[in-house]
Amino acid sequence: MFTLSFTCAHLNDLFSQELAETQHSGEETADNHRYHWEDELEVQDVLAVNITKDGAYSLRGALGSGTEFSYEIGGVTLISIALLAGKEVQFAISNQLLNSIKQTNDADRQHILVELKDNEPFINPIPGVYIANHDVPNELLTHAPD
């Protein structure tokens, strides 16, 4: 059993590693930052983590009217997390958003860093789920606020 730290970071295409190295000892600065933002989530009592590179995610929820919906979103990387309590947690990222996935492991902790491309628009309907705009079902777009 271990703890999983999940970080999703939105890359800044304007970041210059060369500038950071030559003028700031390799460090980022306020006007030269590697990421626009980072989401960090932690999951405890993890038994196993499985990464599927070309999976499908079931996007479920309810509209403002209370009508429930469920849509399969294909072409996603799924990070499935089996928990001690017999439950499963899933994180999902549209493949076209992905720049990289990096994993590190310690004895009692695993870290997954997902870097998202800077130039792909997306939605983040719940923590840990990042769906490219063009993967959002048209039926849901008709219910989006103006």
C-alpha cells in the first residue's frame, strides 16, 4: 500500500530553459515560468496503478435540469488507481493534450507528473479529468452556458 501524488501541469510554450540556465542558475523566474499552473492531487491507501494509453473514459453527470448523462470519451490516457477499500479512482487526459507522463517511485510513495501542451484548449469538468474541447460530445455543448 502506498500514496500516489498526481500532478497535472500546463506547459508554458514561452518558457526558455536557456535563459533560466544562463541568467538564473537554471531556475524559473516570475516572467520565465515552466508552467502556467499545476493541479496536485493525492490519493492514499493505493494498492496498484495502471496506465492505459488509448482508453475510453465515461464522462457522467447531470444537467441543470437534473437529467443525467453518460458519454464515452475515446482516445484518452487513463490512470486507474485501485484502492485498499476495493474502490477505483480514475484520472483521464485526452491524448492530444499530452506532452509527457513521468513516473517516480519510492518505497511508500509514487508520483505521476502529467504535462499538458500549451496550445490545446480543453475542459476540466472534475479534478483529474482533462478533456480536449473537440472530444466533448456535441450533445453536451448544446447545454453549455453562453
